[in-house]
Amino acid sequence: MRLKSSIWVSAYLRRCQKEGVFGAVRRRGAEEAGAVFVKVALLDGNAMLYTPAPQTAYEDSRPFDRIFVPMTQEPVPESSVEQRLAKEVRFDPDAWVVETEDKAGRHFLDLAKA
């Protein structure tokens, strides 16, 4: 059983805080199972967006992990990320949006599973 989205987001933000990275919930989605989108602002006008991976990315042995994929391989202007987030929220009103700020672009998503 996968953790509720609200619990996962709280744990993720705690992890960011522990590493000295500011993070906040910009949009609260469905408590139980809302999709989570993570924006990492690089504080130079660019950002990275991490989206939930497609179901085909999950291993049969670990179907309950949360796996994220970057929207692009390189940082893009924040306006592009905001446009994509607006599109995702229109498509899925239960979605969560979490934003962090880190010049180095650290996201900690490889550490925040469950």
C-alpha cells in the first residue's frame, strides 16, 4: 500500500529542510492519492519540474514506490514550468504542487520513496 500523498509530501519537505533547502506546498491536492509534481527553482529564472513516472516505469517487485521523471534533462525558464503545471492541474484537479528552491538543483527524489 502506497503512503497517502499528504504524508509523502510532509516527509519530502522534512527531508528538504534537513538538507537546508526551502520547500513549500504550493497546491494541496487529494489527501489520499493525488499526483505530486515537484518544481525545483534554481533561483536564476530557471527551474526543473519532476513529474510522476508513467506506470510502465514501475517494477513489479516495488509497485508502491513513487518514481519521478524530469520534464526535461536541462533547466528551463520558470514560465515553461508554470505553464506545464497549469496544464497538469487543469487535467487533474487532485494534483499536488510542491516547490523547492536550490541553486544546485538538488531534488532528493531518489531518496524519498514510498
